[in-house]
Amino acid sequence: MIGRQIVLAARPEGEPKESDFALVETEVPTPGPGEILVRALYVSVDPYQRGRMSEARSYAKSVALGEVMTSQTVGEVVESDDDRFDPGDVVVGQLGWQEYAVARGSALRRVPPSVPPTLALGVLGATGLTAYFGLFEVGRPVPGDTVVVSGAAGAVGQVVGQLARLAGCRTVGIAGGPDKLADLTGEYGYDVGIDYKADDVNGALKAACPDGVDVYFDNVGGELSDLVLRRLALHARVVVCGQVSQYNNQTPELGPRLLGLLIVHRARIEGFLVTDYAPRFGEAIPRLAAWLAAGKLRYREDVTDGLENAPRAFIGMLRGENRGKALVRVAEPG
């Protein structure tokens, strides 16, 4: 049996191009002892993948040239040599942009039949878990706090804002363009939306956060984050989730900047990885699912059809073209 894969063909210089990827065909592997063969249904498209295309030192090894692009994937079990999984089970794991993948059962998580497969990559998957642990464990909001989120209309940002509201906080979201701004206040319940493309961001932050910013959930970095740091409240917490404004830079911007403000405001800045909290996923997912079932969490998905179109979806996501969780549909459930 032959399956298709998207592999890294070249290391990008600046913004990735579709020619940096290649669609190849390969023999589908046979699972060995303790392994499972999975047929992909959806693959995820996320900003962190840009860093994995680089050879720069990071928290995980780079994708090698000719290697399958890494990604979270939700798919169906085709064959199983692990008693915990049966053919037809829906699972999620780091399986990459490919139609078929073999993995050890310990690397996979079963998706309950009641959960739509896409949610295992979105609000009930890595996206929702990133928002949950980043906000509650690193940001540690308390009722009455003002929480500012950059990239607020993105997959993680839209969840962060809603969780902050559930925690009794006032929420300010920063996004680009009138459609995304409408999503912030209309769909996701942000108290204030700021359009970084059209507004005077510094003035808008001053008006929206008269008592300062208690928690800043940073998905963007760069000059935008400098403006937020100038508005920190006493004992503020800065959660560094992503730095998407920097990922395509061939020459890093000067930094770190404004660290003196951490002294002035006795503030804390901390980065995190959602995988740090893997032992506690079983705690978070039921809470997220309960809020979702109660209508307290809303979400939007941007689905592109066809594995061959994953590079285009990825490039569009880095440009901010999506208005929800970016996914690629590889196949329909069997």
C-alpha cells in the first residue's frame, strides 16, 4: 500500500514558500510489536512548525531535509499490536503531515466517540490545553484582573480570552483587521478589541487598561509586546506562548528589551510548553469539554481540503489569513 507525505524540501529564507515542501509517495509501514498504524483524518497547522523548519537551537530537534513535516494528527487506527487500541479507534498524536503513520501506543491518546475529530486538535486538544495551562498555571489570573492577549483571534488566543472571562477577568484582545476584531467581541466575549493594523495601539491600551495589565498572554512578541510591557500593573505576569512576529525574521530583532520594567512593576515573565503539563491533560480536558458542552466556550475552524494543500494552509496561517484553528482534512472517517 502506498501513502503520501509532505516532507521538508528546503530550509526557508524568511517567509516559507510552497517550494520548501515536497509531496512524495512511500510504502506504508507495517506496525511492529506495541505499535499502531494510523490513517490520518486531519492534520494540524500551527506557528511552532516554522521553528522546526530551522536549524537554530530550540526546545525540539529540527525537521531534517527529506523528513515528514511534524504535526499533531487525528486519525483512525488501521492495525494495532497494542491491546489498548482496536481498529476503528480515533486517536491523536504527533504523527506529521502524512496519510499513514506508525507510532507506539504510548505516544497516542484515544479520542472519545462523542468528540468530533477536529476538536482533538483544537479546543479539546493541544490548542485548548495550551490556553488552559498557559493562562491558569503561568498567568495565574484572579477575579478582577485585566488580561491582555496578543494574537487574540488565533486558535489559542480565542480560547485564552474565554477562559479568562470564566475566571472573572476583564479581557482585552489584540488582533489585525475588522473581521477579527468583530470576532473578538462578538464571538469570544472580549471586553475590548484593539486592531494593531489600524489603531493607535499605545493609546488604545492606555484607554482599555487604566489600572495596568495584570496578565499578558503573548503570542506575538516584537514591537507589539513592547507596547504592552509599558502598561504592566504591579506584580504582573507575562505568559510567553509564541513569538509569531519573529519567526520569519532572517536577522533577529534586538532584545530582550524593556527588562527594566520587570523591576519597576515587580513583574514576572515566563515561557512554557504545553507538553510540560502532559501528566495533567486528563485534568484539563474534562473541564474544557464541560465548558464547551455548556456553551461557555466557542471556537472557529479553518479547514483546507487535501494533504497536498497543507503547505499553502501553513503559509496562510503565518500570514494571519485564518480566523480560527487551521486544519487540513486528509480523509473522511471510514
